[in-house]
Amino acid sequence: MSLVADELIRFSSVLRIAYNFLNGRDFLKRKKFREKKKLISVGLPFSDLVYGFPDLIPVFPIRMHEFEIHKYLTYLGSSSKIFGWDRVTNFLGWVKDLGIKDISQTVDDIIENVIDTINSKYNEMYDIGVENGISTDFCYGVKSLYGMNVSKGKNCDANLNYTIRCSTWNKYLESIEAIGNPSKQIWVEIPPRNIGNSLELFIDNITQGINELEKLSNFSYSENALRNHFQTANQIRQSYKKIIYDISTADFYPCNPATFCEILSLLNISFHDYNSNATRYKDNTTLLLNEMRGRINKGIGMDVSKMPKILITPMFGGWEPKMHDIIYELGGRVLYGDWDLLRFLDDIPISNRADPVEAYAEFLMNATENGIGCDNDILTDSYVRLAKNLKADGLVFVQVFGCHSVSNCYTMLREKIRRELEIPSIALNFNKMGENVEQVRTRLGAFMEMYK
């Protein structure tokens, strides 16, 4: 991991995003108790409506936990407020370049701890969910989310619940109320198909959700506030997509592929709520894209032109993060693009709509119809589209235990991948991070032999 640490320390943007994610507990406590703002729990990237109210803060509930981050990262965060993140990053890079063993190891520990602690916290949430009686038939992602709400949901003023195609997800949303937290349950039902007057009904559902948020807020709903946020959100999406399509498909990377996947993993999880500050997150993702381009333009990074591109998906229900390290060791590079697969990285069409609610309804309806889809045929088309757009040389499909809406589509997907893209694919079973890593390594080893 020292190579990953050595490269990540050069990205000011990554340090900022990581610090803002891991320091969420202190940030959110200050917002709630000092600034008297209210926390709204969200799961999946459904935070946008909350940003229409200046005193409501969206939060992906795992961020209310205290992470066991390296004490020096805390010091770095404090230093950045005085000197700025750029100077802090330059200083750390200079320290690494000196080659002093003890100091250099401390820098490595900071970054390695950032990477590992997020995954271990997810497993902790999974264990809490299981210990508190959630059905063993549910998938890893739902069990973890349930654990987050059991442990920290009482700190939120409301849960913003969007119903989607997945029946297990909808059962999970219903189970939140049974936990007994005082949080208000705000429901927004997404119609499964855009037929007849579905869009009009969905607009009404979003409007009702806004009305419920307005009851919690000290501010009235403002079209301008929501429109301005959507513009910020679209800038985030554009930077994110350029990182996925312009950088990860190129022949030269700004870092080694293992480091690149760590960055994509951090983006994947922090995208849920934009680290509770969309403007700051927009600045950091823009900076990340610029830093990557800057390194490439200077020839700093790694030639990956001979490394096969392996798409690993889906991630959102749970996946084994060590897979991208294993594939890198075997001579390949991993691509991640789940949020684009689900159409969450499409622009919210605010420029074409006077009414922001109508624009958001159209955006989510498109994600429902053409992302996760209304049936397995449309869902598998989404996987094929992503693999084709990324020019993937192979696909690793993560079959999550307990997933009844996505994991059962692999047989159909395998046939489409073979017929339409003519690339190999493999399915790997997943239950919990860190389990069966050696078995995964063995199967990936056999899979990667096809590229030699």
C-alpha cells in the first residue's frame, strides 16, 4: 500500500474529500447543535431535494460515526484551515521525497488508515444490522444501512425515503420506522414505469416531499435555491463523468491503477450526500479532475496502454474492494462506474425546464427506467451500455448474497456481453468485505489468464 499512499498524498483534492468524509461527525455535530440546523438522512444519491433548504443538511448516516482516523490526519485538517490544503499537500510530498524512514512511514499510515477505516466501518454497520434482527436474506448494502440507522438514526430529524424497483430496499425503508427513532419519515414514491400520467404523479410525489421538508425547515421552499443547487450538482456530475470516461479509459494514468481505484471508491461513497456540502464537494471534484489532467500533461503517472480494462460492477449493494488490487497485481486495471450505470451521473435537465421539480422528476424517472430498469432486460442493457462506453475488455459481475433484484440477471447479462461485445465475463459471489479473499484471488487469477 505504500505506493498507493505515496501517490494519494500528492492529490490535495483526495485529502480534502477524505478528510471531509471522515470528519463528518464533528462537522455535523457543529451544524446541528451550534448552528441549529437539521439533519436529513439519505441512502443512495437522493440528497438533492434537501439542498433546497439552507437549514437542512443531508447526511449519509455512516458519516455520523466516529472513525478511527490517524491522529495526524486530524492535525492536517486543522493545519489546512491555516495554511490551506495545497501547502499541506506540498509539504507532505516534500516529506515523502526526503526518504526519512520513520516520517515517511507515518505519511503512509495516514493514507492507509483513511482507505481501510471506511471499509471496516461498513463491516461494523453490517454486524450491527444483523445483531439487531434484520433479515439474513437481505443484501450487504441493506444490512449496513440498517446498522447505520440503528446506531445513529436517532440523531436525524427525518429520513428522506425514495421507493425504487428493489423490493428489499423498500422493505428496508419500512423497517426504519420500526427501529423507534424519533425521526420523521418522508416518502417519495418513484413510479416503476413512465407510462400514462406517471410523470405528473411523480411530480406530485416530489412536491409532497418538499412540503414535508418545508415543515421541518425555518425557510419556505424556493425554486431559485433548488435550481441553483441543481446547477452545482450538474457540475459535480460532469467532473465525475470526465474522471470515469476521459481519465480511466486513457492509455496513461495520473497514478497507478490501484491508486486510481481507491480514488474512485472514495468518490462512489461520498457522492451519496456530497459530504453534506455540495458547493465544497463541487470544488473538490473539479480540483481532482484538474490535478489528474495536470499530472498527465506533465507526464507524471503510469503507462497503462497494455493493461486490459476490467469493469467490476455492481458496487452499490456491496463488493470486495481488494479485487482491484488483485487485478492490478495480475496485470489488469479495474474500472468502476456504478452511478453512471444507474444514470445518476446524467445532468438534471434544469436548463430545459422552468420548474426545478419537473426537471428533477424527469431526471429520476430516467434513472429508474434506463438505469436500474423496470425489468432484467433493461437492467442488463445498462450493464452492456456501460461496458461498451468504457471500452472494457472484460466484466466481473458481483453477485451479492441476498440480492433478489439485480444478482439474478447475470445469466441474461453473460449472454448479451458475449453476443454484443464479445468480451469474457465472470460472476463472483459476495457476502461481506474481507470474506473469501483467497477464493476471489484464485478465480480472478484464472480469469486474467485469458489476457496473457
